[in-house]
Amino acid sequence: MELLFARNELNEKPKKVQLDKIKEELNKDGQKIFYFDRDNSHKDMMALVDALEADGNNVYFREVKYGLADDEYMYEVHAL
């Protein structure tokens, strides 16, 4: 599964990351907060949550609004 990290600037392209790299980062640090771009589908984000929970992690997922427009949000995944 390939996901997109959140952009640092509105006009740049989001960076791609594989699910294996996310799991590797989480296993190294024990807990981590990831921010993902709005271009990821909600279905893919739920698949990420399910995959991390299947590995025995507690996962908190939410949409973070950073502006007033409907498309000004990102996904936050906090995995413990």
C-alpha cells in the first residue's frame, strides 16, 4: 500500500511512502504521530489503521482542519 505524507507547502507535491516503511518507523520508536495528505482516500486510511492495529498497536485517527475551506484538512494517525 502506498500513502502520501502531508505537504509542507500548499503548492508542492506530497511525498509517497510504503506501509512497510511506516511500520518500520513505528517499531523503531515505539510510538509515532504521522500526518497524511488529503489526497489519500478514506478507504486507504482505514486500511492503514487496520494494518497497524493487526500488529498490536493502538491507533488514533482523525481529520485535522487547518483552514475554513472544505479541502483544507489532513489526516493524523497516532500509533502507540
